[in-house]
Amino acid sequence: MATQNECSQRLGSLIYQLSTNFMVFIAMVIARNGLHFALKPYSQPRITSDIIVGLIMGNLGFLRSLYEEFNKTFAFIIDVGMMCYMFALGIEMDPYALFKRPTRDAQVAYVGIISTFLLAVFLSPFLFHLPTQHRIEFTLSLSTLLSSTASPIITHLITQLKIGKSDIGKLVIAAGMHSEFLCSLILSLAYIAMPWDTLCSGTEDKKRIRRAITMIIAVLLQTLFTALVSPIFMSWINNENPEGKPMKGSHLVLSLAFMVLMCAFSTLYEYSPILSAFMTGICLPREGRVSKWIIRKINYILTTIFFPVFFLWMGYAADFRMLEPGSLETWTRLLFLIGVVVVGKVVGTVVYGAMLGFHWPESVAIGLLLTTKGHLHLYLAIKVIGCGATISTSIAMIVATFFSVVPTPTVVKHIIKRARRRAPTHRMALEFLDPSGELRILLCVHGPDNVPASINLMEISRGTADPGIVVCVTDMIELTDEIAATIERVDGLHTTVEDKAVMEMRDKVTSSFKTYLDEDGDGITLNRTVAVSTINNMAQDICILAEDMMIALIILPFHRSQRKDGKLDGGNQGFRYVNKKLLRSAPCSVGILVNRGLGSIEKISRSQVSLNVATIFIGGKDDREALVYGSRVAQHPGVKLTVIRLLVDSSADTSRLADCRVSLPEQEEEMVLDDECFAQFYEKHIVGGRIAYTEKHLANAAETFSTLRSFEGQYSLVIVGREGGVNSILTKGMNDWQQCPELGPVGDVLSGPDFSMTVSVLIIRQHRIKGELDGLDEEFSIM
């Protein structure tokens, strides 16, 4: 009975300990995620919040007793987790880079390593009280560690801050990988000559030499075996399990067993399992289904399970009670660690950057980014406690690691600021162009059916004869095998298509435009081009053409055409794809013309009003662009333009509308720009009576829809912005029944089957700067 009670007590105690540890783990996860979310506006990487939370929770008095009971299990979990970390790190490295001619990024990495290493070797003995017997070994190990870079941290940060596609971003990512690979490889090989446990335990030199010889032979054999066998074995596994099919369980078990065996084999000859995992990783092939699956799963386990435990362990080991804040030596060591890394990396990259022709601010930025330290550095900072370093020194190393990460977002933002200042972009949008200047339009046509509407649109867009308008009429021709066989390139630049059907179609289009210009072409300069491409590449070809001709507005035909009964046909989905792609990536503003009667007008008179046009203004960039284009259309003597502004009814039920209103700073800024733009437009055009103006106060999208329906029979052409009122209550819910989202909420309603068959619609999208760096291309070049 006593034995049974004792077992019950032990079981209860075990369950209590497990529950307590699990609750601490959950608290750690919640705390680190919460702080990371709070630091997100400052673009701080997750390791920043992890270090802060780990140091705080690891030093809470009521938890330290729990950690002490859990300490042995702690050490086992940390070692296994670091084996996984180093294994995944090794797989992503390219060992063949050592045998190739160093690239520019490799040279930058090597110079930064050498300069930091030499500086650390020279200064370390003066600041650290190292054991006299092993001073050289400790100095070399510390210097190598300070010379490395945490490539996973810097890669994630640069990618997150959107400069990974730029020249400096690519260079830093590649240099960081070279730096970590070389330094980790040096530490792995140096362990043979100076293993940490041997140095700390004071093993006799004879035993050390015998152990080192055994290690050299064993590591060499293990590395050769893994490098020779793993490609054959992994290739067989990948061939037996092609992409798209479930992976066989037996093959997956074999792959995992092979990897674990290669990593754990080192314990037989007393080599570090963590470094053995790294050596195994670099010998395994990076490509293939199994390797990608392993990396994905390891990264998931590290992020969700291991890192919370790792930073708790770090905080527990960094006992603040042992810190000596009043000692000058503590602060001297901290400043030494930070100073050596910063000065070494920056001096190395600045000097070598000058030799490569880099601007010195960018060289400084590269050096600062390469100072970033990470999880391996934190792990080794704790492991050296009692082995040449005090707890106070280890805390200084952790703090130095923390401060190597914190400034990196600021450095990246400085790079973006300099790139934006040095590479200013010119927005090809009508709103920002001189209204009295020459307008350059790229008019795209699918065939002769689009010509009448295109000619009428060109007519009302021509403005005054001086400065006039430049129109580039481009045939959009889908490349087929038959057409490809007839293409000829003259001087490698100009493309001619000898296909009979294409030539006849182009001749008809050209003849129609020439006939129009012969009758009344004053002030119009016409160019003819052709875009012969596959559907996937056509948008890119049109973009290149628009850039070369400095086009301000591309006009595209809607992918659906009007049938004889007035309804729109099913359309060409390939051209719809091209339209969507151009809306996203065009180097200027884009308009999509839904022709429902505009092409049936034989000729727009220049002596009397023959065309009623409306421009709808709700708000936003695209509506402002439509308003500016409408002001040019209004210059035509045969056009009567009416501007219709839709405003939110202030007398509507405010409680019902509260959830729909947007109060983001960027939206408030847009509203201010809308008011300024419309005030200028009103004073310049409406006050004088040239343009009619109607103002409607509406409460919701239903009233907006009814207002749009009322246009039937009043106007032949309606000009709208694609994203006009996209965040307004006046269009909220209209997206639910959209058939063509690329036309925007208002454009889709006006071009829908329930609307008038005699109203053409021109949907305009203002030019957006490519990328997400606030006016800077993501692929910017600054080096």
C-alpha cells in the first residue's frame, strides 16, 4: 500500500511539473508574439523580442527554482534543437563556393571577416582574463565568432523590408551566407584542435593530441562518405517520389534515419554533435523534394517549439544577480564586443568597397548589416560560462548580440532613403503632367472592329493643335506557331510579320487611321507599331513600348465586344489577362474602353455639340486622373462634359455608417488631396461655365447604383476611375456582385449587362510606382 501511495505521489508530482512547465512555455510564446507584434511598426526582427522576453522571464525569481529542476532536460533540448538549426543551416550553404573564383559578394564577406578577425585577435588578450594555458585557443575562437554573420536573420530582415531584389540587398544576403558558412566551417574544423570541453576540463596534452588525430580521421571519413553517398541516395529517393505524389513512408523514414545517423555518428569519437550536424548538412544536396521538406519542417519546429525554450534557457543562464554593473570592466567588455565587430566590418567593407567603386555610405551600410549576430552566437555565449568567461561576460555577449540586430532596420531605411534620393522616379500620370504640354497616348487595338471607337476617342482627346497629341496605334496580335514562322527581324530591332491574315488586318487598321488624318489630322502625330507576343509576354512588350515612347496613357480595348443585339459577347480571356497585367505593371496610366456605341458615331463635329460625356468623381487617385483626362476632353468643341460628384450624405444615420468609414492616415491624406484637386478643377473649369457640374449626396451603395442607372440615355461616354470610392461607403458591397473586378466597382456596374447598351465607359487607373517602397522600384540599383 505504501509503495502504491509513493507511486501515486510521484505520478502526481510529475504531472504537476509537466503542467507547470507547459504553462511557462505557453506564457513565453504569448509574451514573445505579443512583444513582436508591438515592435512590428519598427520593423524589428523576431530575435529582438525573443531576447528581451527571454532575459525577463529567465530572471523572474519565482520561475528560477522551476528552471533549476528542469536544467538537465533544458540542456538536452537545447543541444538537440541546435543540432537541427545547424543541420538546416548547412543544407542551405553551397560548399562548392570555396572552390570557385570568389564573386564580388564573397570578396566583400572575406574582407569583412579578415579585418574583424585581425582586430579581435589583437585586442582580445587585453580585455579578457583568459586562462594562460589556452589563451591562444580562446582568442582565436572568440575572434572567429565575432567575424561571422547570422545569415538567416539578415536574409529575413532584408526580404521583409523589400530590398531583397535590389543590388545592395542581393549583395548583403550573399555576403552574409558566405560569412556564416566560412566562419562556421572554421569553427567546425578548429574544434578538432581545440575542443571546448577538453580545454575546460584541462585534459592532458598527450590525450588531446591522440583525440585530435582520431577526430581528424573520423571527420574526414564521415564527410567523404556523406558527400559521396548522400547525392546517390537522395537522388534515388527523389526519383521514387516525384512532385505531385504522396511521399512513401518507408522512403521518408530511410531518409530521416540516414540524416540522423550521419549527424549522431560523431558521438563515437567525441566530436561535437552540433558541428557534426553542420558538416553533414553542407554535404547533403540542397535540391530535391526531401531536402526541401526537411528544411521546411525543421524551420517550423524551430520557430514554434524550440526558440521559446531556447530563449528561456538563455535568460536562465544569464543570471542578472551575477552581473557586475558597477564594474568598469563589464562595460569595457561590452563596448569592446560591439566596437570590434562594427569597426572591423565597416573598415573592411569601406576599404574594399572603394576598390570596387562602391559609394562609401553604401559600404558603411553593408558593413553594419554584416555585423548582425544570431542564435549560434547566443548559444556559444552561454556555453563559455565557466570556460574562460564569467556570467557577466556572457551577459555582455548577449547584449552585444541584441545591439547588433536592433539598428539593422534603421540601416535598411537609410539605404532606401538614399536610393530614393539618388534615383528619383517620374510618375507618368496625367495629374502630374503639364496640361498645356503634348499628350502621348498608346492606343491598342485587337483588329478593325476596335478602330471606329479608337478614332473617336483620339478625336476627343486631341486638345488644341498646339502642342497637339502623339498617338501610337498598336496592334495586339497573339503569337501562334503559324505567325511565328513568318516573323522577320530587321537589324535585330524592328519586327515584321509576313502572315497574310495579319498583314491584311494591319493594312485595314492603317488605312482607316490615314483616312481620318487626311480629312482632319491637324495637331495629331500618328505612329504605327505592333505587339506580336504570347499572351504571357504581351503585357511586358507593351510596357517596353510605352517606356520607349514616353507614353502617358495606354488605352486598351475591353476583352468583350458588343454584338448586334447590343449585348457583350463572352470575350477573349487571353486579352483580359493582358489587361489585368497592364493595370498592375504599366509604366504609365492605363484606360480600358468598353465600347457600346462610341464606335457607331460616324464623325464627332467640331462646330457643334454632338457628344455628351460624364465624369464621375467619388475620390481617390484614379478619380483624380479621370477628372484630369475629362478636362482635356472638354476642350473639344463637339463635347459637352458634365462632372458628377458623389458625396456621402451627412444627414444619414451616423451609427449605421460608423463601421464603414475609413480613418487610416493615408485615407485622410487622400481625402485632402481630393478636395484640393477638385477645388482647383472647379475654379478653373466649372466657374467659367465650360463644364457642367452636378453634385449628389448619397447614403449607401444602393443609392449609388440607382444614380448610375439614371445615366441611361443621357451620356454616350462615361469616364470613371478604376478604384474610385473603393474605400467609401458609397461603393461598399458593390464588389459582391462584380463580374469584372479589373474595372473597379463603378466601372463594373456601368459596363454590366443590366446597364444601358448605348453608354460606352472609359475606366482609368492612375500610374502607380512599381513596388512597395513608397516611390522606389524594389529592384533599385544604388551600388
